[in-house]
Amino acid sequence: MNLREGYRRLSVVIGIIAGPAWFLYQFLFDPSSWRGADFLVVLLLASVISFVTWVFLWATAKALTWVLEGLRSEPDAKVDLPSDPKSG
């Protein structure tokens, strides 16, 4: 199972989808955004949202990969746990 590649691809796909989804939302629900400079602002916001979404998902993938690698690794040394005094 290659989680690193899977999460990387998922983050790119969702990051690319988020920008156009915001753009479509503005087009459908706020027709006034299609006037002159407002159109460019919406386009800029779509790009920023796409980038921020990609960075967030990339960081999440890195964190999850780090955690999973830690779970898969062998322990460095065996730790002797104290015995339970109640068990005698």
C-alpha cells in the first residue's frame, strides 16, 4: 500500500477541484461578480483557495505518512515495565 503516493495524488486532485468549484459557486449564486474587476477578484480567490487546499492536504499527507512510518518501525529498545505490585 503506497499511502504517500495516494495522498499526494488525492491532494493534487482536490486542490485542483477546489478553485473551479469556488469559481462556479460565484458564477451561479453571485451574478454581480461578473462585472469588470470583480471577475478578476473571483479568479484570484479561486486560485488562492486551490493553493491553500493543496498545501493543507499535502501537510496532512506528510503528517499521516510520518505517523504510519512510526507505527511500522521497530521499537529502538525494549522497555522493562515495572510489575504490578498487586499481582505479587
